[in-house]
Amino acid sequence: MSQPAELNIERIAELSRLALTPEEKTRFSAQLGSILGHIEQLAKVDVSGIEPTAHAFPLNNVWAADIAQPGLAVSAALNNAPAQRDHMIVVPKVVD
Amino acid sequence: MLMSAPLHFQTIAELSAKLSVGQLSAVELTQAMIARTKAVEPRVHAFNSFDEADALAQAAASDARRRAGQSAGALEGIPVGLKDVIAVAGQPLTASSRMLANFVSPYDATVTQKLQSAGAVLHGRLNCDEFAMGSSTENSAFGPSSNPWDLTRTPGGSSGGSAAALAAGSAVATLGSDTGGSIRQPAALCGLVGLKPTYGLISRYGLIAYASSLDQIGPFARTVEDAAIMLGAIAGHDPRDSTSFKTSLPDYRAELKTRRGPWKLGIPKEYFGAGLDPEVGAAVEKAISFYRSQGCEIREISLPHTQYCLDTYYIIATAEASSNLARYDGIRYGHRTSSAKDLLDVYQKSRAEGFGDEVKRRIILGTYVLSSGYYDAYYLRAQKVRTLIRQDFLNAYREVDALITPTSPIPAFKLGEKSADPLAMYLCDIYTIGVNLAGLPALSLPCGFTQSGLPIGLQLIGQPFREADLLATAHAYEQAHGWNTQFPSL
């Protein structure tokens, strides 16, 4: 396992799409360092030959009949949009 | 003979009996609940909001159904509060986050529809830790709730508002959600019954997702019988949740009286070690003695991977959270920053402004354990350890019917006591998280008070989809003790 010191907060914040302040970066690094230090003990467990569990009771291939169902009305779907116009969500310009 | 409790402290069973003979109307009961809510809320802050006119309209509709001889079901006219992560069409749904401060739900959760079908009067949006991440409600963006037994202490979390509202008499029953103990721990700290059902028994459709392989909705109630009534109302397969199970459902309330012990009960030795408060330990030992006196066989068992539960949980839960919370990008709904220069800026600033510290920490940790180069060492390894943890429980159930443990290692702690130390806060969940990793049903019920008058919770852990047995085991204890007839003086 990696050493907790390797947590590159700049990189992880970027991947997380979180704009952190310098103070947050310092504080979260220290706090996550101690949590990762605790987590290191998992390296002691012998997991050879053990299958991973994603769900306690996995259900695979849950099928539903392909029948159209009524969905949300456009106005209801857009009701929580931060900005909207003409039945569309308004976003900042993405191409120059 | 016992004096009848004030209306706001009565049970679903008691109030339903009064409603059915016309001794009380749903409107009168709802008015009493709203009056009580207004009286105690300035001190308790269990609610993020409540809609008085809407609740009274639902109550009037309930009375009209009853007059027409068309009572809907087991909760007809009963005011029930919902944790603010469960969707009710037309009502706020905030997850106690700035991110969703102005969000109004466009649709109902399945449990919401089921409660309505059973005749419940939905009353209020209950406070919780932001996105259900925490053990004290101190991570709520709208301020913490207080424990009705001692207002300087936490009601627990994350479903702390659901527990505080019920303990304070502002609702007759409530719903919470439990990802690592978020129903059972606040139930223990507030002297209530809290049930986390088997993963897949309750639909998660319309529940704001935190960690999808662990999240489960469940009830808070004053008695085991009330919890059985609530479970009966909300359980069942839902085609809109592909992880919900098709399983036959017993009449949980009726089964309380037909399923009797003696049971074989296991005491996992790892749950009684360092960190357990002596008064909590003594109360749980007394409860074990009670079961032994009733002819139950008590057997010490071992869950050898218990020490790895916390780490496994914080890898899996944060990994799932980092994925689930990626949807809050400031585009389609939720908070959008007003100071962005480009699209990436919208994402990064909206999320930075919308999320609180604990949510940010968990997203960062979850992103890290899933990131390239670390996935195998953390996430995949945690999933394998999860297999071992689950096998521990299934092995135990070859020998015993259920397990008895403390719910929380400590009684309600002071607000502010642990909020600066995330790891200390995480340790509140050491007896509850294994159950979520293994997908098992478990409940907390009151088993006494500390010298200073704080409630203590007993955890019973059952076998998958055997809630009826679990509830009956708890009912046997409750019937022989009177803990739930004591109320906070508020």
C-alpha cells in the first residue's frame, strides 16, 4: 500500500472538481493523512483467493418490459435548474 | 395503573385505536403535533422545515376518508416525519446542504407513496448531517439538532433530526436512512427504537444517494410494535429500484405475538472491548442476563474481522459517495456559483460553495481510493475484506439466531466535542457499520439510562430478510421493561 504522504491534494481536488482554498488543502491533507494512516491496517488482511463483494445481495440482469412510461413534464424537470430559457438549461459558453 | 402519556408521546398503536373509535380526529392530532413542534423547535431544531397547511390538509383528507368508511391503512391519520433526504413531491429536499437549499422535489420517493397509501400525514422535513454524512447532525448546513434528553448534547446522526423530533414529541414516527448506523445510533442516543432493514427490503427510489450499496431507509418508533407497523407500511419490491428484492412479506405486527423464543443469541466478543463506556456495557450485560433468564441460550461468538470494519467502510462508502455526488455540478439543479469564468470553473466553484467540509473530505477520500494506481490497494482490497466481514456474520448464524451488542460505544456526547476530529467521530459507528457492509437487518432499542439520565441503546442483529424474528426478539425484551414509558422533560 501507498504511504499516506503520497496524497497529492492538488491532483485529487482537481479530479474531485472541488476548488479548495489553501487553508482547506492544508487542513484536509492533515485530516485525511490520519484517516489514511488508520486505513493502512487493511494491508495486514490476507485476501488471497477472496472474491470482492460489491453488494451484499447482488441481483444481476434485472430486466423490465420495454414499455414507455410517463415521465416528468418539461416544466417539472426544469423547475430546479439554476438558469433556464425556452425549455432549455442555460449554461456558460463552452466554445469560443 | 399508569397514567396515559400526553398525546404527543403516544404510540401509533394507541393513537390509531383512538382515531378508529372517533375519540380523536386526524386534524386534532396533527394540530397537537404542530403545536408541540412550535413549542419545542426553538430548543431542539429537529426540522429543516415544516408545512403546516399541507399537513392539516392531509389530516382533513384522512378524516374524510374515515368518515366515508374508506380508511386507507395502518397509518391512517398518523403524523410521520421524513428525513430531509427522502423525496416528497412539491416539498423541499435539501439533504441539509447549501447545495440543495432551494431544491423542491419534482416527485415522490416510493416510501413516501407507500406511507401516503397507508394513510399517514406527512409532517416536516427532518434535519440530518449533510448528505447523511456524520454521526451528530453537526454537519448540517442549517445547524445541529439537540438531544431532547439533554439539549447540550447531540441526538446522534446522521438521522439526528428524525430521532430528536420523535423523542421531543413532534411526530408519532419518523423515517431515517442508515448507511453506517445513521438510524440505530441516533435511536440509541435518544431512547427510541430504530430499525435498519435488510439491504433490498425497502426501495431506495427517491432517497438521495450517499453510498448506494449500503444505504437503507428505515423507521424510528417509540415501541417495537410501532416499528413493525412502519416496516409493514414501507417494505416491498419496487421495480424502480433494481436492488430491491422480491420476497414474501409477513405481517410484522401480527408476528410479534406469534414468534416466541427461546432464541440462541450470540455475543460477539469483539464488540465489548476497549472504548466501550462502562455504563453502556453494564446495561447491555443486564439485557443479556434477561434473555438468559427467559431460557435463551447465550453463546460467545467471534467476528474476527470486526477490527477492519471501520476502514473498509470508509473506503467503500466514500468511493460510492464520490461517484454519487458527481451529479451536483451546478448545471441542471442545485447551487450554481455566480463567479465562474468557464465551464470547469462552474463545476469547481459551485461544488466548493455548495458542499460543507465533511462532504468535501469524503469526496476527496473517495476520489483518492478510486484513482489510478490506488484502486487495487484500497477499493478492491476493501471489497475483498467486505466479503470476509460478511462471511463472519454468516458463519455466526450457523450457531445462533441473532447477535446482541451495544449500539453505540458511548451515550450522547456534547455538541462540539468531536466535531474537530473526523476520526473520533467515525469511531461512533464501530458497532453499527459491519451490519451495513454485510447487508443485514439490525435494530436498536432502549435498554436503560446512565446515572446522568442519558438513554442507552441495545443492538440486535438479525438474519437477512428475517425482520419478523428480529422484531419479536426485541419485543420480548421491551415487554418486560418499561424504558419507553419514560420521556424527556422538555
